[in-house]
Amino acid sequence: MTSPSPKSVTELLDAWGRGDRAALDALIPTVYAELHRQAERALRARPGHTLQPTALVHEAYVRLANRPGAGAQNRSHFFAVAAMVMRSVLVDHARAQQRAKRGGDPQRVSLEAAADAASPEPAVDVLELDEALDRLAEHDPRKGRVVELRYFVGLSIEETAQALDASPATIKREWAAARAWLWRELTTT
């Protein structure tokens, strides 16, 4: 089976945006492998996380299905929207685990999805990170999107640049600045 062209994905996104539920049903199998790969990367940086990549993709699908079109304009934008939905799923899952523990130790995660083994970063609570990321997005929406795509979905610099229609150099700078901003927020509160 050949990989569908971006145009066919765009056509499905257009139809879904017009409220055609069948278009979403046709779109998901077309992009499922990429969504699953993103889910695997998002979860790989969270050792001990009980959510599996398939469950993350399926929950994201359910949430996307309830948002006709989700404003996705093209293939790259669709994956950016999916990243936002996956973030929401991961945060909701972490909240549910925290409630289940009734105040037990919050789940700790690394700030860098692909942490450099030579300089590992301290872990942060995923719920604290979510709140800090919301504050960052109020201050600088694009840096918030960069963190969302890099951290919660595990996209590379190049993939993030493509999703946000920016150069890899710009994304690299914004990623570094966003990480520094979040680090200050998370260590001073």
C-alpha cells in the first residue's frame, strides 16, 4: 500500500472541516502510523507512565472526532492540532493518576523529551508544567506551541518547524528560550 499524498490528506481535512464525519474516519487510517509514532515519542520520555501509545492515539481520535475539522488547514497543521489534543490527554491522565493517589507523589517527567544523557534535566510535575506552559502561551503563543509539539508529542526540531511553518533555526532558538523560561517558572514557584 502506498503512502497517501499530502493533497489527499488536505482534501480529507477540508471535507472534515465542512462537517463530513466520514472524512475523519478516512483520515485517521491515513495518518494513524504517524500519530502512533508521535504518541510513542511522547510517552518514551515519561518512564513509568501507564498510558500506552495506542490508547493515547485512540483517546486523541475520540477528542478530535468531537471537533469537526479542528481548524486543521493542512497535513502539518493537523499534526499540530493532534499534538494539542495529545497534550490534553496526557495532562488529564496525570490528573486522574494524582487524584487516585489522593495527594501521593505527583508524576515526575523530564523537561526535555529527548534528554541528552550527558546533561539530564531534573524532572518536573506534568501538571505544574501544564500550568507553566499555559502562562508561557499567554506571554508568547508560538513558544507555547513549540514546547507542546516538542515536549508533549516529541516532534524533532525539523518536524516542529514544518508544523509551524518556520525555519529549523527559528524553532531551535524558540525551543531554547521557552525551556529557559519554563525552567525559571518551575524552579521559582
